[in-house]
Amino acid sequence: MELKNISYCLHGDEVDLAFGVIFGDEFLFINVTATNSKCASSVRLRILLEDVNDNSPVFEKNDFIIELNENSPPGHVVAHLTATDRDELDLNKLRYFVIDGLKATKKHAVHKLFQSHIRQRHTISRYFYENFLAADRWKFIVTYDEAWVYLTDCDRKRAIYYQKRVEKSRPIWLKECAESYPKGFMVACGISYEGKLKIRKVEINAKINSEYYQNNILEPIFLNDIPSIYGKQSNKVWFHHDNATSHTSSSTQAYLEDLRQRTGINTIPKNITPVKYPDLAPMDFCIFECLKRALGKRHPRTIEGLWKVVKEEWDLLSMTMIRKCLLS
């Protein structure tokens, strides 16, 4: 009967009686007293606190940038990384793993800018923006360019290879090529905020000189394509092309002036267009890449088949994507 009337109490500096919380570092000393209606007895407890694994390892920084020469030999040490852990249980027991693999970024060839090019950009770029791009003017820019397409652009394997964790790494990567000179042709096309120019195939044996450019490219663009896109607002349009020789020759400049008088469509002067300007050429940095990416999923086997799928994929390029490209 006396067992039911026994009460217990904790005593000590490490005990918070109000909240029932025990404080301490490594060792705790607590007195426990048991009492009944007549007697009391005390005992001293010595408690050893063991470390709990409740802290994550931490590196010095969240991101490390490491530069590595491309000709570094196998087994070359690229960096020493060390993490720390506040838990004593993990002292000298940390293990390191590469989880997501290594990602290599390849440097691509870029335009080399000389001091003259840089000075020209400083003087021309602001003028170019204020007169041809500011406000809604960019919506009336029709930008044009040419590019080569090949049968090898089609039926392409994906450039990314996904390897299972249990699969051994391939010792050698080979790029198979059936012929040294792929079959293909050049296409001429352009875009604007309101629509796409008709894509045109340059004949395989033709050379885009001034005469060919004027008769086979410029004339149908100015007389047919742009009026069909802009209608009565065609006189607000500025035609943009790069500084290729056939574009800047004196005969082409005279022909463009003749087209302006006949159609009201202007051409951005060649001395206003910055040299080596991939950032101002959306056909280069976006459109042709999107077109060739789409061609990679097609399977033509002949030049005629290639031209057919090129026209189909050009027609499928969405205006939403093109407008995002022009805004970028």
C-alpha cells in the first residue's frame, strides 16, 4: 500500500523544475528523492551525455570554381576539398562522393574584337538602338540572313549521353562520319515581329554575288514578302542584313535605293550596322539553331527530301518563340 504513496523529486543546478528540462554538457549530476508520508531517501545520479549526429558536414563555400587545362593528364589532382562536422562522432569519419558527375563547359569560338571594332560599338550601338529599336520600332525590323543546311543535320543522335551508375565508363568516344563533305545547300530567310519571310533555297551551283542577291533574294522580299506581312504599314519597315560583300556592294546599294522608291521600305545603312555583332543577329544566335534542332528529328535521305523537311520545319517555327528571340 505504501508504494502507491511514494513521490519523486529531482534536485540539482542542471534541472529546471518549471519546465522539466535538464541542462548540461558532458556529465550531469542529479539528486533524486523519493518520499512517502513518513520517510525519505535520496540517490545521486551521474549521467554521461553522448554526442548525437545532428549536424550536417559543411564545406568552406557553397560553390567552387576550378580552372583545368584541357591537356591535363589522367589522374591529375584538380582540387583538395575538405568539410567539417561539429559532431564528435563524425570526427575523421567523413566520406566524400561525386553525386551529379562532372560537368565540362566547352569554350566555343567567338568573334575577335579589335580596338576599332570596340570603338565602333561605342559610337554606333546607342544610335542603332535609339533609331531602330527603341519604343515599338523593333517591331518593324525585318532581319535576314543565310545559312547552310546539310543532310548530316538530320537524323542526329542526341548530343547528351546518359549513363547508368552501374554501367562502366566508355573508354573511347568516336564520331562516325560517312563522308568528308556533307551534302547540302544554302537557305535564305528572315523574321520579324509580325511574321516570317519565305525561306528560299540557293541553287547548289549558284554563288550569292550581288546580281544573284538582288534578283533572287531582295526583289521577292521587298515586292512580295514584306508587303504580305505588313500591308499598308510596309513604309515603316526597316530591312536588316549583315555586311557581306554581296550586301554592301555599290550595285546592291543602288538597287536597295531603287526598291525604297518603289515600295517605301527602307534598309538600315551599312555604316550603321556594327561589325562582328552576333548579339544583334537573332538569325545567327537563335533561329538557325532552332531550325537545325528540329531537322535533327527528321529523316530525309536525299537533297530533295532535305529541302522538303526544311520548308516544313520553317513553317512550324512558332511566332511565340520568334518574338521571345527578338526580345532577348
